[in-house]
Amino acid sequence: MLSGKRLLISGVANRESIGASVALQASKAGAEVIFAAFPRDLVGAKEVAEECGGSVAVLGVDATSEQEMAELEKEIRRCWGGLDGALHAIAFAPKPALGSILDVPASAVQAAFTTSVWTYAAFGSMLSRLAGTSGASLVGLDFDSTRAWPVYNWMGPCKAALRSLNSYLARDLAPAGIRANLVAAGPLRTRAASGIPGFETLVRSWERQAPLAWDVADAAPVAEAICFLLSDAARAITGEVLNVDGGMHAMATWLGDGSEMAAEPA
Ligand SMILES: NC(=O)c1ccc[n+]([C@@H]2O[C@H](COP(=O)([O-])OP(=O)(O)OC[C@H]3O[C@@H](n4cnc5c(N)ncnc54)[C@H](O)[C@@H]3O)[C@@H](O)[C@H]2O)c1
């Protein structure tokens, strides 16, 4: 599915990272991958790179630094000459921004926004300079930001901004043949998730209400959808948000335990 594609994969901190599942599946599907790892996560990223086989380069980058992003771009150009796709799997919010919406310092919200939203545009800009004449695919990761959750707080508005940004990137990257799409994943037990106070509340909501079974320890369904969006099979799709959440986004909220849905005897 991804044979011959040169893909930049970010957000690999360890084997549980969504980025790790994507890298492993993309490698199996024939892609060549390069990792862009946050410097403090280089060790974990290198372990996953080894599992991918071959000689996968792992480059360190703080994606919020314009200078480091410029160096990353230079290095990719030197190694490969260009890119056919990129996964943006980067998010971070300081503790105060995850614990509350009210009375959160502007500096915490700015840090969350720069890391979780601005960097997606930075990836889009980089791809616009590295894509060849056959275009490229940019994919990012969303969590359903259309509703307020009992937890999540400022990451909610950040993800809503990411959705809006995705539409603008789809508009501005299309002339270069570059597509921009998001996958809105259900809750997965990763390091980023472990930093969300009350994450278990989200997990229980999925257990009760998602129509399809949802395994919080299995990022493979999300990774498969991302590989599809990175592939030419998705060549007519851009500006899309693909929900890979066991169908949770389509359900209304109800207070029962589900037993009231059993069919009434005729
Ligand atoms: N885990 C979930 O339940 C879930 C659900 C929906 C969406 N997502 C999204 O998936 C994406 C990946 O998260 P994950 O759950 O795999 O967790 P993760 O902790 O494994 O990955 C987050 C990554 O962001 C990287 N990162 C943070 N700041 C960075 C910076 N300045 N520069 C470069 N990299 C930086 C970290 O190194 C880490 O690899 C995030 O956008 C997250 O919001 C996660």
C-alpha cells in the first residue's frame, strides 16, 4: 500500500505511541520511514526504529523550534531529497492547562497551542517544500473536539483549532498536490494519555457507549486508518477528519447502562 513512499513519522516516544504503530505498519506496507523524535525521547524512538528493520534514521527535533525544524528539513533533503508524506503525532499541555479551563495562565495555554497546533502548520509548510511533483500526504491526530468532555480541558480547544487548521492546510497545500487529513482516535493508553487527569473517565465512557468494542491498548486500527490516508488510495481525500473511535462520535449521551436498549417482546 505504501511501497516506495518516503514518510516522516513524528511522535514516537515508546512502543505504545500511536506514531510507533504507524511506523511499524507503514514499514510493513513498503514505506521507508524517518523518525522526527523529541530529543528527550530519542532512546525510545531508536528502540522502535530497530523494530522497523532496515536502517531507519532517527532525527531529534523540538518541533516548536523554527531553527530545529529548518535543520530537520535540511537533513531530510540531504538523506532523501524529498518526502511523500508526514505523520504529525505531537501534543503537549502543561499540567494547569489539563486540570482546568478557568484560571489557567496564558503561558500554559500558549505552550499547549504552540506544541499541539502550530507545529501541524509547521509540518505542512515543510512538506510543501519537500514534496515532489506527485504531491504528498499530511496526517495529524485529533480527539473529538466537537463536545466538552468531563476531562481534557484546554486540549479540547487546541484540538478544535487543529481541526480548523486542517481545513486551511487542505486549502493551501492542495495546489502543490498535498492532502491534509486528521484521524480522530478513541482513547489509547499512551504516555500522553497518562498525563490527562481523569483519563479513566473517558475510557469508561467508551466501554459504556461506543457501539463497537474499543481496546485502549491497541493502536493498530488507528494506525491502519492513518496508513490508508498516507497512501494513494486516499488521493481524492483532503480536509477530512476520519473518526476511528469504535463509532463513539455518532452516539448520543444517555444515562442508562445499555440494558434498556434490549428489544421489547413483540
Ligand atoms: N492517546 C490517546 O488517547 C489519543 C487520542 C486521540 C488523539 N491522540 C493524539 O495522538 C497524538 C500522539 O499521542 P500519543 O497518544 O501517541 O502519545 P505519546 O506520548 O506517545 O506521543 C506524543 C508525542 O509528542 C511528542 N512531542 C511532544 N512535544 C514535542 C515537541 N515539542 N517536539 C517534538 N515532539 C514532541 C512526544 O515526544 C511524544 O512522542 C497526539 O496528538 C495526541 O493528542 C491521542
